[in-house]
Amino acid sequence: MGKCVNHPDRETSYICMKHNYYLCDDCLECHDPDIYCKFRSSCPIHFISKKGFERSDNLPEQNRESDEKCTVVFKPEDKKISIVSGTNLLDAAQKADLYINASCNGKGSCGKCRLIIESGAVKTLKTSLLSTKEKEKGYVLACQATINEDIVVKIPEETIEKKLKAAGMGEAATKKLSGLVKKIEPIVEKVKLQLDLPTLDDTVSDLDRLKRALKKQGYDISKMSTNIRVMRQLTEAVRGENFKVAVSILWKKCSSEIVAVSPLNNTKESLGLAVDLGTTSIVVYVVDMDSGKILSAASGHNSQAACGDDVINRIVSSEKDGVKKLKKMAISTINNLTKRALASINFNHKQIENIVVSGNTTMIHLLLGIKANYIRREPYIPTVSEFPMIKAGEIGLKAAYYAGVFIMPGPASYVGGDIVSGILYTGFHLFEEITLFIDIGTNGEIVLGNDEFLMTAACSAGPAFEGGGIRWGMRAEDGAIEKISLNPETFEPDCQVIGNSKPRGICGSGMIDLLSEMLLKKVIGQDGKFRIETDHPRLTIFNDEPAFIIEYAKNIDSDEDIIFTHSDIKSLVLSKAAVYAGFSILVEQVGMDFSSIDKMIITGGFGQFLDIEKAITIGLLPDIDRDKFQYLGNSSIAGAYMALLSNTYRQQTISISNAMTYIDFSSNNAFMDEFTRAQFLPHTDENLFPDVFKKII
Amino acid sequence: MGKCVNHPDRETSYICMKHNYYLCDDCLECHDPDIYCKFRSSCPIHFISKKGFERSDNLPEQNRESDEKCTVVFKPEDKKISIVSGTNLLDAAQKADLYINASCNGKGSCGKCRLIIESGAVKTLKTSLLSTKEKEKGYVLACQATINEDIVVKIPEETIEKKLKAAGMGEAATKKLSGLVKKIEPIVEKVKLQLDLPTLDDTVSDLDRLKRALKKQGYDISKMSTNIRVMRQLTEAVRGENFKVAVSILWKKCSSEIVAVSPLNNTKESLGLAVDLGTTSIVVYVVDMDSGKILSAASGHNSQAACGDDVINRIVSSEKDGVKKLKKMAISTINNLTKRALASINFNHKQIENIVVSGNTTMIHLLLGIKANYIRREPYIPTVSEFPMIKAGEIGLKAAYYAGVFIMPGPASYVGGDIVSGILYTGFHLFEEITLFIDIGTNGEIVLGNDEFLMTAACSAGPAFEGGGIRWGMRAEDGAIEKISLNPETFEPDCQVIGNSKPRGICGSGMIDLLSEMLLKKVIGQDGKFRIETDHPRLTIFNDEPAFIIEYAKNIDSDEDIIFTHSDIKSLVLSKAAVYAGFSILVEQVGMDFSSIDKMIITGGFGQFLDIEKAITIGLLPDIDRDKFQYLGNSSIAGAYMALLSNTYRQQTISISNAMTYIDFSSNNAFMDEFTRAQFLPHTDENLFPDVFKKII
């Protein structure tokens, strides 16, 4: 028993498991932070419910968290945090807002979360992913280490997330997008009004006075409501500049809401925020809502990456630690990017009144704190497809509290709003030409259709194209090899590295180049196995299997060569086979073959750097007329931008989403057959890749 | 400078003036308690804004609150609280949830907040409202005392608020109201549904599945939205009982919102709460939404009474201490009453899904935390008249978070939703008969009209009828003299006391009886002055003026006689004159006189105990045919009950409010003239009170 923190006169047995304080029944039941929840709201885990509280009399002593604290200093930034003894090192890093690579979400299987203990010691689990040499140097896998004393930890170069090479940004983007929206229709409209001054003969309330002025301007006030926040600000707002006001009206599906009123002289330009919420990376555009001009942009890694590379790992993580944790990570990434974008143009986040978020179904669920558990379980049902208008403050986005957040609708669990946004941008749903659209990111989503039909499917490309599961694989960041050609005689690689720095690994487009080059130069065969002599200077043995040396350790001041192993080749082949099988089956389902395709659109962060010819060589893309291929950068952000400015486009995304027919491949035998046939370079069927076979034979 | 409590790595200069902790810019700007506001939300004063935070570098040392604590024990309940040295004793009592009488809102002028210091000492200001004898006994006025050390305080019998004699409650009420509502249309409708089970061939989202089922049942889903809370609970809710669910739909003006979804087996009966939010007292009814039956009721004092008796004092208090304080008081009174009402029938507050609140314009503004500042300033403009649908959780009412709260619309600053509710109940707006309706509570609101017109006005009756400003005046609580007759010879009073206990004072109906009896028995003249000899045993001198002794001190084990002074008579005469002038002018404004009145309805907690004949005798009510008078109990709660059960009635209240024409008396010369003429017993014009003059001459 103890005293309620809010009511010292009340004895209660409910204790917070996390913070060791007591709350009485009233405080536990109450929803209003003004009334009872003084301290309760400081514990996110039981903000809404009794969850997290236990009767102290039922509580075995050892269940209470230890109070012993340890200090952790993270170098090179010298970030210092205090944590409870027994905390996992990866969790500690997250607590310090240091989001480090952890592709496998703490399973200890990816070996990415490598940190160096500089002083103090941690308790670690066994791992084969670190060499003896590395262990001697103090390397640990953060996810496998437990902190029991004060430590100093260094985050080595390779573990720090570098700047992403983001697609479709800057001046060029603005130019490309300008002209796409003819008439600007914001989500939150700002209306400037002079209200009638009140007199003894005209004593209608402030709100009625406001509505009367809106009606005079032609607004339909019969479907217009407001909320408690506005009513609380209204009294002072209308009198701030003698009844001259700016009114913000949020337009919803079939009604509108007055969401803010301020004195006219307090009013600043209204901004919009377009967000592409990718599994790997997040892009934001800050847009002037009057002109439609993109004022600023920023991109960065989704800090959820610390909970796994792909959507399945993210869902698993949300099931384990609660969806709130993942929500918080996504929100804080977006907020940090917004802050960065705004800082460069000197605007305040409260000016953001319009937001559009485009993302895949899992990302959107996690962003909103909606459980995604059944997305990964047959029959793969999302909780929401078409979202009601949300306010930024309800989910914690850095913007005006009342900013309207439009979420791109997504037709299925594995084909989401980002694809709908891409279709909106490319516009092929409006034309007769048969188009095959693919977004190769962490997932591979395919759409086939024209103005009469839209078929869609998703194939589990796996994380290989993003560097996952590949010994030296990495994302398209600074230090990634993005282009490779091999000397036909010596097989010596000629590499192009992002940021023109020393290579730190190899990204998706680099791997495709490498595989294609190895195939054409006969380093490997069509079965993906090495054909060159085992004593060739470019060949080595790693973990009992052959591996191709891309860069020698000595050239990059490292202890280890950058290599591409036989297992890496197999992973890549499986990934490309899944994508190709996806294309084939979708085309087959509508009774067509690849010759019927008029246009093939490739989008996604990855697509930007893809060498089409080489992608065809390895059998990732079909061997059709090269002129039919069209690269588009990040079509998800482009569609989000369009929806931000136009209600017509917002409504169009709903029509697109509703028109899409989803084909599930997971239980499709034809897909499995085609998948097997495609696990060859380029394919088991020569007739499908006539051009490629001419080159390799 | 200090470290942000949420981000220990950030230095910041913003310090909370109240709790002495630091917050960084991000935390100050953020709205989402999940993200940044860990500790901030524990300070109500700066939950929403930077208010209450100061840059610590700008802060003079002496501005920070002293940390020195004192303990105060309140007897007889032995409530113990810890407060900061320097706290006012009245504030301390409020902090301990002890709402004691303080009619003048801490000005030190009403002398009601009498407490006895049993141990320790307080610093007090001079007051003439306590006798030397009382001071010797340790009496202080709480509002004039400052605590600087540990003290024990006793709340004497006369300062404790007793149970109100509330009107229109219990079995009788239910009977009276049953049958008023033919078809129950709740604010939040509960629909039971079996959704289609998801399969690989039917993979629509949970929300779309739910909407599809609603559509099948005939609901218009095109105007139906939902919110983030529901989306977050939906995943588990639909799967809790294999897609059998109960859905709660909140009906708004022109759209609807899915506000809750739960597994069908978790569903309990839906309850409604009707609230009459009076300035003095608050009444709640708990209603079964299926049958319309009133299951339970409770009433009690509005704890805002500690901030003054009338609406003007409440507004002044809200301007001084912030509207949140007053909001909190009203909400917690309602919540405590609800808790009490529910406890008696063993229901949970989360079953309350429907709420209607009826109250005057000021009470409603303060309840919702809306500033009422301009209600008391010419030209007397309220902020809101017609309220949007609110959710209980948004304002902290003890109910389901999503419970729909319908606020009775009020046509003017001084004629509010309680009057509209009364009209709805009496129904005279639907008939041809000319009706004069009056609610005499803390304010006096008058409506004149029929099915063709509704004119309304308010007269400042003053607090006298509720016991304010009267030496021994009190509310209609236990111990109040509610009926008096005088022996024609000895003038010895025959008193009826509420609760049949010893008298503690006199309430409104008792005062009217007393005044009428004194006039008829010639203790006083028509001018209100005493006519009996100064040495009469029933006459005494108090503060240099004559006073009538109602009860001798010795009979009630007291130090003082219960008396009625010449000033008390004057106050009462002013009050009755204001009400009568109000009637006269309103009737005159529409070109009628009292003979045109077909019906006179008297309502309000006060009205219940009013002796019509005696009220006419003193000139409070017009001297018309007694058969035209009709007593109705608490018509505000009755109308709230009707609106709770019927959308037709809810819409009717809006029509009533819009149809009412408000006449302002504050700048009306005719009113001032009539007010002056009415300051006589019963009136200066004999022709207006023929029956009364027959009796007194």
C-alpha cells in the first residue's frame, strides 16, 4: 500500500510497475489529464488503461525493476544516458536516440549492430558473426549485450547510418512536379474575415457571428461544426484584432470543421507537408500552400530500421514491444526531418496545416499506432484501408495541432498507399496503354493495368536488394558500391562508390551489376556457381564457401576484404526470381504475355540507380523492347505532393485504391512453379531471354 | 540552464515555475503525450502551451515558489494535506476537496467561510464579521487566513454544506417523466453485428468489413467516419469474439462517427446521464437507454460555490484564477454525483454513452473551459450559443471516453440552456395559450410566449432568495427554516425546518413567508420598516439597526439569536422588485398586461417550496387568478432527460433557442422606473394588487 501521488490522503495498492508510484482508483479510471492524471500520463504504457499497474500486495518482490542505474556514454557523439542495470545495449542506444543498423531486429542473426566497448564490460551471448580479431578489439553485437555497469561505447564508422542517396529531391523535383496541380484545394482552408462588431442590438455569440460571416462569403455552414479547442480559443481570438480573424477550416469527406481561429494580424503563410514513409527511408517535402512551390525537402532513414529491415520484422517487433514503440520511432523520424527542412527556410512547424502521408500498409498502421498483427497472418487482413481525416496533434506529428492529415488509401495488406500514390503520379490509370508498374524497394509491388482495369500483387523480394542478408550488403548510402564492371581478363572490378569515398559495402544496383558482369564474363555459370579456378587471386574461401573479392582489405585500410559469397549470389537469385515470377503470373492472370505490355514503369528509391540492361541480363526484368522502360524516381512522394494540393487528386486516390484487384501469390501454385524456373541466370527458358542468351553463349 | 527531463542530453533554459523542472523546446512544442510530454502533462497549467514556463535566466530568485511545506488537518473528517507555506486557508480547503460555503468568492464580505483553528496559528486580516466571542473561540474566515505553520482546523457545523432539498427526484419523477418520450433515439447508438469472416478471397480491411455490415443493416455509411482511437482498438475488437461485435455510433448534426467497437460478449447495457448544472446545485439522472427508465439520481452543491454565489462572481473568479479551476470544480461535482448515483445501482461509469447537460450560459462556458469574460461586459456576448457534439473524455466527464455530450443551446448570455430545457419540458411553445414562465434560482429568467413568439429577459434577482447577503440566510438545506407563520398577538413564529432539525438559518421560501407574515401582522409597514415597539421581546438591535428575532439563541444551543435585520428586509425587497419589474416590462413590451396571461409557470429548485399566496402578498408574483399558477419542479433536468432520449427533442431545443428574442433590461429606463415603483410592499400601485390591499388595510 502507498499514497496516491495526486491525493496524498488516499491509501491505494495500485503501483506503477515502471515508475514505482501509486495511483488511486479515481486516477486510474480518469481520462482527463486536467483532473486526475497528474503523473499517470507520464507513463505512456498506462496512459489510457490500468495496464502496467499491479496491486502492490500481489507483487512478488523480484518482479519490481531494479533501481540500480548505469551510465552509458556513446562515442563519437559523447551522448550520455542513464539506464537501469540489465538493459540491452541495443535498447540503450535507441533510448539515446541513436538508431543504428539492426536489420534482423535484435535476433543476433544479421551482425549489423556492431559496437566497440571502450571501457567497462558487458555480458554478451556467443556469436559467430564477429571474428576473434574483432572480439579482441572490443567489438560486440549490441543486441546480444547486456549492461551491468558504467560503460563507454564507440559506434564504429560502418555501424553509423550514412546519408541516404534519396531520389527525386531538390530543384529538379520542383520543376518536374510544377504544373501537375492546376487548382490548389488545401485540406485546411484559411479564410480571412471581418466579423460584425457586437452591439446591444446584435448579441449573437462569437461562434454564430463567425458562422454568419462565413455564410456571407458563400460557405455552407449547415455541415460545419467545430471543437472544444476552438471554442476555448475563440473568446480571445475574435477580440485580438477587433473581430478581424483568420479561420482555418478542415474539409472532411462529407462535412467541415472550424479547427482554428486567430486574430488576422497573427496569421502566417500556410504550409503543407508531403511525406513518403518508406520502410527504409523517409522523405518529406515542405510546400507553400498558396503557390504549390516545394520550399524545402529532407530525407533520412526510418529509425524503425533498428527493429528489422522488412515489414514482417517490424510487425514482429510491434507484437513484442508494443506498437507504440514503432509509432514513436516513425513519428520522431518524420518530425526530425520536418524540423531540418523547416530550419533551412526559417519557417515554424505550426504553419504546417496540411499533411499527406504515403506509405505501405504496415508502415501506415505502425505510424498511427494501429496493430498490424494480422497483416502477416493468413488471410492477411489490414485493419484499415481508407483512413478518416486525422489531426496531426492526435498522432504527434510536428505541425499545427489541427493540421489535417490525409493518409493515402491502400488496397491490400501488401500493396499500400505508396503504390496508389505512384499510380496517381504516373497517371497510367487514365490511359489505354497496358502498363506494368513495379516498385522495387524493401518489398516488390507490381501493378498491371490501364484505364479499364488494375491488377496488383506483391512478391517477397526479400531484403537482398537493400543489402539485407548479404555479407557486405548495405543500403544506397555513402560508401556503397553502386556500379561495377569487371575487366574481362583479370576480373578486376571498376567500382563507382556513392559519395566518391572508400567503399564500405555494396548496394542493390551494385549487386545487380556484379551478378550481371560475373555472368557475362563467365566468373559464374547460369546456375550461379563459380566457374573460375579456386586459386584465382579474386577468389577466396569464407566460412567454407567460395567468395569473389570485390576489394582487398589493404586498399581500404580494413582487416577484411569486401567479398561476395556463393550464399550472397543465391540470395540475390532468389530475390530476382521472386520479382520475375511476380511479373509473369500477373501478366498470365489477365491472359496476356510480356509482348502485350506497352510500357513498363520502374519506381522506388532503388529503381533510380538500376541499370536496366544488366537487370534484364540477370533475369530480374523481362527481355522486352528497352524503349518501353521508363524510370521514375520516388513516385510515392510525387503522388503525395499532388494529393496535398488537390482535393480532386485526393478523391482520385480513393477511386484508384478501390479499383485495384489484389492477387495473392502466397498460395498460388503457378507462382511457385514460375519462381522455381526463374532461379537460374537469366532463366531456365531461353525463349524468354533471347537477347541475353545471345550474349552469354 | 538545466537538463530537459525527457532528453537528459539537452540543455535548456525553460523551467516550470510550479514544479521546478526543465523542458527543451521540442517538449514544449509537442502535443502528443506519447512522444515528448513525459512530465509536462503532469502540470495542468502548461499542458497545452508554454504558459507557466519561464526562461530560468530571466527569473528573479524570489519569484520561485517556496518549497517549505505545512500540514493542514481538517476536522471532523481528519483530512490531511500538505501545502506550500503561504497558502490561503480557503484554497487549502479546496485542495483537500472540502468545498465550504464562500458566497462572496473570498472577498471577506459574506462571512460564510467560518472555520475554527484548533491548533497552530494562522495570519488573518481584520474582519467585523466575527464577534469577539467567536474570535476567542478560534473562529477565522478561511478566505482571510494565511497558513505559515502546521495547523489543525475544525469545520463547524454551520459551515459544512448539508444535503440540498433537491427538487423533482426519485420514483415520482420517473412516473412524471415516463411517457414523455415515445421513441428512443440515443446520441450514441449501439448496433450488434456479425461481420463476414475474412478469407483469402475476401481480404477487405476490418474497417471496410464493419462498414459493409452496417450498410447491409441499412445505415448510410457515406457520411460515417471514425477516429484514431477506434482504429487502434479495432484489430483486437473484431477478433475478440470471431467477428461478432457491438458498434457504438455517435450521431452528429450532419454526419456520424463510429466511436467504439467491442466484442459482442463484452457489451453491457448502455446508460444515459441527464445533468442539470445549476449555479447553486447540480442534479444528475442515470437513465437506461433501452427503456428510458430513470435508474438512479443524485444531487449536490456545485462546488464552484466556493468561488462565489452568482454567475458574476464565478466569472470574476475565472478571470483571476483561470477558467480551468472553475471547470475542474464543476466537472468533479458532476463526477462525484455520477459515481454516487451509479454506486447505488451497481453500474460502471463506462456504460454511460449518452449525456445531456442543461445549464445557464455561464455555467456551461465554465464547464467546458470556455472563457466567460464577455458575458459580464457590455454588450454581453457569450462565446458559444449552439454547441457542437462533444465527447465526454474531451472535457473529463466520468463516462465512456466517447460518450456523446449534447449541451442544451442557450439564446443569450443571461438566458441559457436551462431555460430552453424548461420550455421543452413544459411544452408551452407548442400551444396557443399565452404563458409567462419564470425560473427563480440564483438568477431570475423570464419567458413570455406561445406557439407564435417567445420573448425572454433576465433580471438580477440577486442572491437573497438563495440566502446570500442575508445575515442568517442559507440555501434550502437541512436546518433551513422553510415555512413560517406568526402568532397575530405575540408575533411568535411557528417554523417548519428542513430535516425537522434545529434551525441553522432561513432559506428563500422561509424569508418570503416571514416578510408576508410581518406585513400582514403589521410588524413592518409597506415601506418595510419596523412598526412594533423597540422594546418588544421579538425585536433587538444588531449593528445599530433593528432586527426581528426568529429564534432565541438559548433554544438552539447557540451564542446568537437567529434574526432578520432591517437590511435583510431591504435586500429581499430589492430582489422581489427586480423580478416583478421584469414581469411587468416583458408583458408591456409585447403590448399586453397581466390579464392577458393564460398561464404562469414557476420552476427552479426554489419554486418547489414557494407559497404562491405569500409571494403575491409581498409583490414578488402578480396578483392574478391563483388558478393560473402552476408549480413545476426542476424543469431543467426534466428537459435534459427528454433530450437525452430523443433526437426530435434535441433538435427542438435548437429551434426553441433560435426562436427566442432576448430583451436586455440593463439599459432599459422603463425597467428602472418599474423597479423603483416595486420597492414597496406589495407595490406603490394599489390597483396592481387589489387582493393584497384588501388584506393589509
